[in-house]
Amino acid sequence: MRVVIQRVSEASVVIDQQEKARIGAGLLLLVGIEEADTDEDIEWLCKKIIQLRIFNDEAGVMNLSVTDIGGALLVVSQFTLHASTKKGNRPSYIRAARPETAIPRYEQFVAYLRETSGLDVQTGEFGADMKVSLLNDGPVTILIDSKNKDY
């Protein structure tokens, strides 16, 4: 499972010209799921995300987590995070999980985030054509891959 984490001042998702979700200060999470992902991947990532100290404290040092600041989370599925560009110029998405695997894992990821963080967790819509807007704060953008925990 891969997650791109962006610290945001605000973020939103629009589907068919209708706003589906909006958050203020917090994290925008772009989530890519692969067939090999397990419950352990979900639990490890969720704990890591909500404990990441990437918000500024009163001294301007990144020392606070999203839970410390009472922020919100916006979770957007993004299978393209598993793109392989090894051959040619057209990415292959063979590592991305098929919808019958990815949808339950995505829903499990969101549910676990809600349960463990106690924060407002908004979502996009799995498989929809979404327009994602954000105001990246910092900018701070971090990539975490549960299959590469040493990264």
C-alpha cells in the first residue's frame, strides 16, 4: 500500500461538479492499494499517518501530529500510485489491486483511520473521476510504502 501524504491548509473533492468532501487544516491522503496488501499494512500505515509529526509547534518546528492539532483527513483512492514506467512510455498498473480487492481494503483503511484517530475523515469516491483541489501547506509531501518500511 502506498500513500502520498500532503499537509494542507484546505482540500476538497468534486465529482460531477458536486462537492463531495472538504477539509480545513489536516492531511490529504492519496492511497494506492495493491493485491498483496494485508490488514497489517493498513494498521501500520494508519498508525504511522496519524502519529507523523509534520505540523509546526509554537516555535515553528515540525513537532505536532494531525491529532495534536485536531486536523482532518481527506482520503482519495489513487491506483496510479502503483504505476510502473519501467518499459516504454505508457505506464502499467499491473500491481494495482483490482476493484474487488481494492474497494474493501480502501473502506477498511478509512474505517481504521476513523476508529484510531478520532478525527474528521472525509473521502472521495472510489473509481470516480474526481477533481481534487488542495492548498499544500509548506509544502509538505511525504510518500510512504508499507512494503518498504525502511524508507
